[in-house]
Amino acid sequence: MTGASGPQSDDCIFCAASEPGRDELVLARGRVSYVILNLYPYNNGHLMVVPNRHAPNLATLSADEQVELMRFTRHAEMALTEAYAPHGINIGINLGKPAGAGVLDHLHVHLVPRWNGDTNFMTTLGNTRVLPEDLAQGAAKLRPIFERLQKDDV
Ligand SMILES: [Zn+2]
């Protein structure tokens, strides 16, 4: 539990990952939010910026949460650019089931690196499927970049 930060949900993966040291996919932790790799990525480097609190939408975010969420989103853009040199990046929030939210009621900002012609994650070259980068490998690449960005940008 994160104490004063608000009610958490027991069966919410983002609440679970908000607890310090609990998730090896976490790339960076701030005061009120964190950055985590997507376990089911659309592309290599697909990550999410998440408030610690079980907040369902932007309307319910505190001023602190808004600021840190945007700072981490900025850092994520910079880290992905440095680590993967993508041709583009999708940055988005899905609110509610019809909008495609995989986890309901806990806001998260997706960042998905894109490459010309990638069309989707299951890229095929001839008949060979291009396997995704190992998640641990992606985390090892991105974590030090986030660390440096956080240090330089307080
Ligand atoms: Zn939650």
C-alpha cells in the first residue's frame, strides 16, 4: 500500500507494480508515478508511464501527478529515441474498454516506438517472424538512460 496516496486495488497489476522493488520490468520510479515495460509489447521498447495511485483518468490526477506523469512521458520519449532510434513514437492513453484499455480504471500512458513499415508487432520478413527483443534486455538498455535523465532534470 502507498498510504496516503489513495485507495489501491488488490487485483490491479499497476497497483501491484507501484510497490517498490516488486517488478523487474520497472524502469524508473518517481515520487508519485513510475515507468514500466509492457509485458505484451506491440513493438520493442513499448513502455508505459503510470501513476502509483489507482486513478482512473486524467480528471482525477493531482497537480503533482500531472507534472510527474508528463515529465516521465518526456523522459520516455528521450530514452526510446536514444536506445532504439525509432522513426516515430505513438504516445497515447486508452480510457475505458471501447477505447482499447487493457487495464481498466488505472490510468497509463503508452509509448510505442514505430519504424517505417513495421505495420504491427508481428512483423514478417519472408516467412520468418522477427522475434521481439527480450524484455530483460530492453530493461537493461533503458534503465540507465532513465536514471541519467532523472538526475539531470530535477
Ligand atoms: Zn490500480
